[in-house]
Amino acid sequence: MKFHDTARDAAGSDLAPEAAGPGRFTRRSLLVGALSGAGLVLTGGVAQAGSRQVPGRGQGHGNGHGHRRPRVLVATNEPWGTYHVQPLLHEARRQGWDVVQLVPDLSGVTPGDPVTVATLDDAPDADLLVVTGAGDWPADCAKRLRHLPLVASSLAYQLPVEAPRAAEFRRRLRAITASSPAEAAVFDDYLGTGRRDIAVVGTPQTDALPRHAPEPGTVLVLTSVTKSDETGGSAPGTELLLAAAERLAAEGRHILVGLHPREDRSLWDRYEISSVPSVQASARAEVAVGIPGTVFPVVAAVGVPLVGCTDPRLQIPGYLLSVCSRTISSADEVLPAVADAEPVPGKVLYEAVGPVGGSARRLLRVWQKEMRHASRR
């Protein structure tokens, strides 16, 4: 599997690991990309989810976008989970794009969600279909929308095992993107794409990282999802995480909960539940403890030491564990683990999170390239 760092292609070596010199990586060299990623003027807007303000078929055709804005349809493994698409919206607005998430129906749409949604029956004319995985819903969308050029972009972690339905559409893929070198390797195995060239673009969640200003004694607890639902699956480890939080609270630590969008809030309401997303909340924390997931490398990029709660039933790629200062399998281990936790080294961080800053811009650049290629055919 080959990958190339698009940050180096477009914005110079400050966003690549070599920025700190041969063999050296610093958080500063990773974060400096946020400054070079600024550009373009804010234009346009996004319809509210559920408002059905998406132009339907026939309302503005033609590549080159002479009659409408560029439009991308996105299908994810968590059909109603718009939280992976939301970090793209700001840059999409800046560039005058429409990004529309495809959903099976409107039953799981949250009123006021900023991500525009549409069902397959009501899908508007578009220039590109992006699948973020090879689950049933993305595969169904790819099958239905055969006329659109297709790109696969990893916006959440997968396992390094070929997905059963990946073979249905992988030959159609015009491009593949991932956040980091480690994620690219996993995504390649997951899609079964046979060592295809994968563009490493970073994760859009790092485009607006907060400044780390930890409050003494504050520990951020990063939850997963305790119970599966129609939107997606769950991860084991909640009992261990609850017990660890209790130990920390009894020791006098302030518990700040970064709640997964699909987690049961009632399990954690004895503590302060952050009113802002977990990445923003992490700026307040001396250390974070949680069930390793997609957010872990992003929180590590903020500069927060991480302690991971592991469970024999938990299946996650190794790069999510690599950003943990320590891992625990018992609540008895949490106090010393938190006391000794340190930020992840820069080289490990780059492998897990990729180039930091300007990631949404780089991702849209890959999508735009494939739209242009398709329009010339």
C-alpha cells in the first residue's frame, strides 16, 4: 500500500513529519499547519437538516457548475450519524460547496442538525458520491448511484479486515483518502484495495484545535456507545470506564464527560457533561481517560495525555492504542496511570492523526480533482 501526504504537496513541509528535521517530530511542527491552512472567503450557507431545502433532481445540472454549486453526496456506515460530516461544513461553505448526507429515511434526523440530509429517493443532482465505509448503507448507495464518480474517504476508524461488501464497488473508486499513514494502512485492508495509492489528508477535526489550558484536577472521560442502535454499533468497556471515573472522583478529581453523540446520557449525569464537543472540552483537561475511538488521536493532538480503557472484547486498530500513554484493564490501575500519563511523542502522533490544520481543504481538493476528471469524460 502506498500513501502520499497531500499536505506536503500543497502547503510545504511544515505539515509533514520531516518538518522538524530528519527523525524529529514536534507538536509545533504538526500544529503550524493550522496557520498555513487558512485561505478563502466565507460564502453561502447550509440548509438545516430535516428542512428538506435540498434542490431536487433536475434543479441545476451540468458539471463545471455553471448553473449550481458543486455538490457532494456522502454515505456513512452510521447512516444518521452526521457528526463525522459536520467538521467539513465550514470549509465547504468557504468554497461554495453543498455537502449532503444520504440517510435511509428521516426518522433518525435531529431537528436543527446543521448537516443537510436527503434520502436516496429525494437525492439531488450531484457531482460526486463519497462513501466513508463499506457497510450496508454506503454499499447500497453506491449500487443505486452508479452514474456518479465514487471516492472513499475514511472519516472514522475501521478494522483492518476486508468488509464483506467492499468488493461491490472498489473497482469504481477514483480516489481513496485517509487521515493518517496508520489509518491509510487500515483503510486499505478494510476496502481490500490491494495496495492502492491513498491520499493522507489529515482529519478535519484538527482544523480548529483549542489551546490546551488544563484546569487543575480535571480529567476528561471519553465515552463510547454502550448500546447499539439503528445508526451504529457499540463498544464494550463502559463498566470499566464508569468504575474508573468513580475512583478518580473519590480521589478528588473533577470529572468532565465528553459524551459520544449516541451514548446514554443518564449513565453519566452525576458528573459534569461537557456542553461542547469532546475535542474542545479536552482543552480543560490535565489528562483524558476513555474507550479508544476516532477522537483519541485528535485529543492527543491538543496535547492531552491519554489513558485507554481496554477490554478483551474490544476490537480497535493498533494506532488508536498507540496514542495512549497507558492502557488499563481494571479500575484499580487508573490512579497510577493518570498520575504518570504524558503526551504522546510527535512521531507517534503524526502516524495516528496525520497532518494537522487545513485538513478539510485538502480533502475537498481531492474530491474536486475527481469531479473535474469526471466532467472531462
